[in-house]
Amino acid sequence: MTTSPAQASAPSDTPGGRPRVVIVGSGFGGLFAAQALKKAPVDVTLIGKTAQHLFQPLLYQVATGILSEGEIAPATREILRRQKNARVVLGEVTDIDVDARTVTSEILGRQTVHPYDELIVAAGAGQSYFGNDQFAEFAPGMKSIDDALELRGRIFGAFELAEIAKDPAEIDRLLTFVVVGAGPTGVEMAGQIAELARRTLRRDFRNINPTGARVILLDAAPAVLPSFGEKLGDRARRQLNDIGVEVQLGAMVTGVDADGLEVKDSDGTVRRIQAATKIWAAGVQASGLGRILGEQTGAEVDRAGRISVQPDLTLPGHPEIHVVGDMMALGKLPGVAQVAIQGGRYAAEAIERRVVGKKPQEPFEYFDKGSMATISRFSAVADIGKFQFSGFIAWVLWLVVHLMYIVGFKSRVTTVLHWLVSFLGRGRSQRVATQQQVYGRLALEQLGPRWEVSKTGGPKDIDPADEDVTQRDSA
């Protein structure tokens, strides 16, 4: 490893000249790949844009005050602390040179070049606004801890502002919450906002009635949870209606501003919804690293930024480069955690086999363990193989599965305790929100990366790139 301004790769400088494996991304694909290489005769460098491994499926519970961010985002270093052949580096990967076999990462103006012998790219995906990136200013997505904390501030702050408002129209605007996207994330978020208003906050205010809050779930598609099938989608829609969520389908968002949004219905009618809090849960865009790799290897990159991989999850002509998770396009594999986990483990085994001289594996085959989504407390839908469940049984299955994949015994215990408080009682222990959480993202984007560098001290000989090649910004 070298530090800027050095650029070139050097021969392996690891003890005994062991193969160097660089993993880009500390999400499900990257973390599980690193853990699978624990006993392999290689040296692993895991580069993470954040210092945590994020359990993204539970972000909505951070946003609605059920869980703390630490319970779903343990430090990656802590997870890998006993794995002697692995090291963790904090930084955002800005370039990959497939000929020189180097990965360049950057953090606050400090560049580091990491040579590799084997590369696993698991950089994940960000929010997609379908070409309307300006929507991000007023409708945050749900892809990071920063997103969840910002949304927590916006949601709880809307009730606080409504309490002191005098104009009935302004109170209605503040107590209207719109979630765009009727996939699992949107359904779960809408359900929890409705429960928050009708159960947790109903006795907390004097001048407003939180139970009268309006929660709207919008989607341009004609169904809720389309990937779950018509039967479960209809059940989910009925359950949402039962807890007070207005489901509006065939409704395309055409404009978003501070006061609300414009919607075009399937019949061509354009209407406006006045809403202070807008949440974007529709669409994903793979990391910009996919295009960087595509340009150098000739692999096809689709409109969502996913790069086509071969059946063994490598790139054409580059058996040393493995792409897993949301970044890869292979058949019709969904962008879910299990695809990333299984892909990461497959890539790790392929590397170990190459290193020890074993014959290659069979082509990657995804084992579908099913899909689940919660609607409210004691209510969920689950599609597992040939079986479909809804209601309380599906909710219990959801609890068990999610607990299994939360990293760390301590996190599992505290998560269960918070679930007991929220689901059996009415309380939510994580209601703290600050103005910095709400407005920090927008302020930093306006100031730009040069401002961040100027406040950190240290070397000043590196100019941070103006272009956000990995889509760090809100859109």
C-alpha cells in the first residue's frame, strides 16, 4: 500500500508474498466475503466508505425511533478484530486500474493506492431518482445512517412544528407524510410512520391530534410489493389501509419542492399534495465504479449502473476481478441482501481455490430464501419458496430472520429489548433528533468537498475531485 502522490502498483510486499485480496465495500457482500477468507492463505484489505457494516433492512426503524444507529451498524473493525489476515481501511474508492491492478481510495483529500492480486467489488447501490436528481433536496432516500437520522429529524420535527402552528392548512401540511415507492422499504416506512402517529405520539401533544396525521404511500406501479405476487400484495395493501395508510397506485411523481409534490395519475390527471415530509424509497442506482470497470473491461453496464458478470461472477478477460451484490447484473437476480451474501461467499471460495490450486467451482447459483416485509406490529407478509404467509405468523418469521443476521450478541439483545418496548408497549426510545441531522447533508453538499478538507488539518497538496464518481451526494 502506498499513500498519495504515489500512483503505481508494487510487487507483493506482504509477508511471504501472499496474495493480496482487496474488497471494496463493507456491506453484506464485502463483509461476508472477508469473513469467508478467514482461513485462506491470503491478506485481505477491506475498504469501506464508512467505518460501519450497515444492516440496511432495518434503517427505517432508526428513522422512526425504534432502534439506535449503533444496533444496526457495528464497527467493521470490531467485527473483524479476531481475523488476523484482514485489515480495514476507511475511504471512498474513486478509481480502479485493472491493468495496473490497483484500487485508489480517498478520504478528506488523502489518497491511498492499494495494489491487489484478487479484487472483490461489492460497493452496493445508492438511491435513484430516475433522472430527477433535484428531488433529493426535499425527498431524502433511505440508504445510509445519515439518511435515517435526517428522516428521523424530519418526521419528529414535523409534529413539533405542527404543535406551534396556527394556520390549519399549515398544520395539515406538516402532518402529511408521503412515501414514494411501494416496495418493501416504502411499505415498512409508511407502516411505521402510521403506527408512530396513532400509537406512540397520540397523547404527547396538546394542540394537535397526531392520530389525524395523513400517511400516503405512492407508486407509479399498479401494485403494492409487486415482487411478492398479487396475493400477498393485495393483503399488504389491505393491512396498510387498516392502519390508516392511504395507498395511491398508478401515481407518478413529477415534481417535488419544500411544500409538497406533484403527481400524475394513470389517467393523465395532474394533482398536488401538500406535505412537509417526503421520503423517497423508489429505485436504486449501482455505484459508479461499475461504469469505471465497464469502460476498462468492455463488460456491459445497464441503465441502473449494474455491470454484467460471467457465471462465475468475474469480468470478461479478468478472472481476478469479482463483482457481487447490487453492482452485478446476472440473469434476473434481485438486489437483495441474500444475493450479496451468497455472491460474496462464492467469490471468496473461488479465490481460495485459485490460491491453493483446486479446480474452479461450478457457476454461481442463487438459492432464494424468500422475501419478507413488515406492515405494522404483529403484521407482515412473507414469500418463502412455495409457501406464503401473512399476519402474525409472517411477523414472527420476520423477527427471527432479521435477528439471525444482525451482527453481534450485544446488538441482538438490545434490539430485542427495543422491539419489546415498541411492539408490546407504545414507547420508542430513540426519538432524539437535531437540526444538524436534518440540514447537515444539504449544507455539506452546498459547501462542497473542498470545505471538508479545509477543516481537517494535515496535508493540503491534494485537490479532492469535484465529480462525485461514487454518488456520495444525495442523488
